[in-house]
Amino acid sequence: MPSKKILITGATGYIGRRLTHRLLENGSYELRLMVRNRRKVQVAVADEVEIAEGSTFDQPSLAKALAEVDTAFYLIHSMGTDSDYRDLDRESAENFRKACIAAGVRRIVYLGGLGVKETASKHLLSRIETGEVLSAEPDKIQVIWLRAGIIIGSGSASFEIVRNLAQKLPVMITPRWVRTKTQPIAIRDVLSYLEKSIALDYDKDLVVDIGTEKLSFQEMMKQAAEVMGLKRFLIPVPVLSPRLSSYWLILFTPIPYRLASALVEGLKSETVLQNDHASKYYPSIKPLSFTESVEKANNALEQNQVLSRWCDSSGEKACDIKDFDDPSGAVLRDVRVVPYGNGETAKDVFESACELGGPKGWYKYNIFWKIRGFLDKVTGGYGLNRGRRLNRELRVGDALDFWKVADIREGKRLLLYAQMKLPGQAWLEFDCQPEQLVQTAHFIPRGILGRAYWYSIVPIHNLVFDDLARTVVRSSKMLSGQAGEKV
Ligand SMILES: NC(=O)c1ccc[n+]([C@@H]2O[C@H](COP(=O)([O-])OP(=O)(O)OC[C@H]3O[C@@H](n4cnc5c(N)ncnc54)[C@H](OP(=O)(O)O)[C@@H]3O)[C@@H](O)[C@H]2O)c1
């Protein structure tokens, strides 16, 4: 009997994490996840799947990941990289197709973007080329190529843009591209198409365009605002360059320039369905309307149930936090030691540290964090706007304002790696020892500029880090009190 092993690549990304949960809920599949950093897979998930660590740029790891696989999901892109991501995307897809053929995989399922080659932006072109490379040997391997436009779901980049603009700007000056038509789709429906592609009764290559009603970005903004009970005024202007629009987006949304400009470029020309294969081959899926998908995404946010976010992964050539969990090579440090002395436990203090950032902020000197975040944002960084996925829980790889969680040892250690623009590398570590908290800011300066930066902010560190360590310990008492009340 043929094996029904399913491989999910990109399993730590926005789509991949959600697909993993969907297929685990389904319960009928043997799942293997291919990830670049196994520590990004949550323990609860890791217990139920096989994990193959590897990269599409590393052939032996690909061969291992694909052994005995029936259907392989290709949910990878290289857009975050500095070098030409189109070349990397082609190379990655080529390696994957060859390795799938060598391993005897029956079917590849790929999720790309809507759009036609003649008018596609660089990002969309790369997504189209990826599909073409994967489908280059139809006699040897079958490819189901799903093509989606804007995906609406909690934590998706497009939804974050729509939501933030609708919430923050009662009046908006809108450029021409906001009137171009596209066909958005709810993340829930994307997952249904992906899931149903495993057992689809069809044995040739198939391109399936998926989406709901035709809407412009302007219409989406208005409808999203209505769902949130807000009235918004959009004033069209004939000229507002895509570059200016992208700056506008980075100021008012958590999205960095690279993503904002890819989105704006992508919306300059129509991205609508080119075939009716979704309704023909997947008749049981009735896509949600745009407003229904906004309602669902809002509910997930309100209920603090965000499974993945656009900033979980990097698209860089290697995982952005792999091997960044050991700051012992740092040459400059700010160490604060706070003994507990008030009945706190290491576990309470750890939990208190895990609640930092996002809407709660960074305690008394939050204003300095905000200024740092603003400076980061205007110099092309993430700033504080990414916030956090959930109010309490953190997992390795989660974005936390301008940090990324590089290591978690339950009840003992939280290590954050700085992704702000810096002349060096920095970490913030909370080492929750049995009797005391040792909080350390580690820094590896880049040349003289790095050292000058560090010493120039020593007075601010003295205020901020001292308060932070003390308040993390003090608040842990309140947290353990709350836990006690609940029991
Ligand atoms: N999200 C959307 O709104 C959207 C809309 C339309 C289409 N799509 C398509 O859906 C697919 C998945 O997108 P996504 O948003 O889920 O991306 P994502 O969140 O950026 O995740 C990308 C994933 O790929 C992994 N990865 C990157 N390069 C790799 C390599 N060389 N080898 C192995 N793994 C690698 C990353 O691992 P690390 O965690 O280690 O970085 C991460 O798990 C893409 O083809 C995209 O075009 C997405």
C-alpha cells in the first residue's frame, strides 16, 4: 500500500504553521515538517509530527526530508534576502522538483500568487517562475499549483495593513493603485484548498486560481472599516508614487518597507482569477466573502488566538535566528541582578518576563522604547509596531516589537535577539535563577561606531534596564497572585 506521508515545507511560516494545525486536526495524515530550525516548532506540535531539519539549498537534507513522501507542500519563498531573490527562488524550486522526482513523490502542492506574467511585479513574477520551475517535468511529477491574491487572516500582512489603516486614519488620501481590482481570500479557505489538494482525484498538472469577490483595495478598506463600526473617508488623488505609498504604509502599519513596496507594486495591476478550476475541482469549498473573512480575523485577534503572523519567518537564505541563541561572544554587557526576597519563584519571574512588550510595553521608561522604535522605523527597521502574537505566550521565532525570541527554557530563560537597526548585534537575556533574576543586555559592537553607540546610551540603559529588571520581578508577584485567585 502506498505511503500517505505528507511533507510540509515552510512549516514555520505564516501558511505552513496553519496548514500543520489543519492537517493535525484532520488526523488522517502522517506529517513530516521540513524546517530550517527545529526549535521553532512548538513542543506540542513536535510531539505529533516527524521533523526533518533542512533547506532547499542543501540537497542531502532535502533527500532525507522527502523519503517515502506521497504529497509535498511547497510553501517557501526567499523574498527577505538581500541578494536577488528571483534567482534563489528558481534555484530552490529546481532543487525541490529534482529531489521530489528522485524520491518518488506523487504530487507537489504549491501555493503561489495571482497575477499574469506580462504585468506582474518582481515578487509576483518570482512566484510565477517558481510554479513554472516546479511544473517543468509534468511527465515525472504532478504539480497542483494554487494561486491566491491577498490573504485575509489574523496576522497576515495584508490584513494588518487594512486593519491598521482603517483603525488609525479617519480620512485617507488614496493613490491610484488602491482602485485596482483584486480577489482576496480568507486564510480558512486557503487552508481548505491546500488540504483538499492532497486527495484531489486528478492526475495531471493543474493551476487553480482561488479567491472571493472582485474588490479594489479602497473597497476593502471601506468594508473593513464598516465591519469595525468605523466610518472612513477616502480622498482620491491622481498622483502618489508607489514609493511614497510604501512610506505611508510603513508609518501607519507594522509592515516594513520591503513588504509594503512588494504589496503596492503587486496591486498596481489587476490580480484576478484567470480560471474557474476552484469551483470545478473543489466544489465543496464555498469561499467566505471579504467581510466575513475580516470578521473572522478580528475575532481571532480579540480572542488572542493568532496561530501565525507575517513576521514569524524571514525569507532570508538561512533562518533569521538560528545559531543566535548563544550571546557568550558579546564584548559589552549591562548586567542587573535582582534578588527575589518576596516569595517570588523563578517560574513566576520567567512568566513575567514573557509578558513584556506589545500592548503592555516596557514599564516605566516606555517612552525611551517608543523613541527607539520610532528611530528604528524611520531608518527602515521594524520599530515597535510588530507587537507580539499573543499577550502571554511566546515561542522561539516569535517577533516581539523589534526583538525576536531566540531561546526559551521554560521557567528559566528568555533570550531576545535584537532586529532593530544597530551598529552591532544585541541580545536581552532574562536568566531566572532559583533566588534571583539576572538580566543581561549583551552587545557585539561593529567597529568604533558600535562602541560609540553603546557608550552614548549608557545613561539611558541605567534608567531603563534597572527599572525593567526590578519591575519584571515585582510584577511576577502580581501574576502569581492572579494565578492564585483563578484557582
Ligand atoms: N502570506 C500570504 O499572504 C500569501 C499570499 C499569497 C500567496 N502566498 C504564498 O504562500 C507561500 C508561503 O508563504 P508564507 O506567507 O507562509 O511565507 P513565510 O511566512 O515567509 O514563510 C516562509 C517559510 O519558508 C521557509 N523557508 C524559506 N526559505 C527556505 C529554504 N530555502 N528551505 C527551507 N525552508 C525555507 C521559512 O523558514 P524560516 O522560519 O526558517 O524562516 C518559512 O517557514 C509562498 O509561496 C507565498 O507566495 C502567501
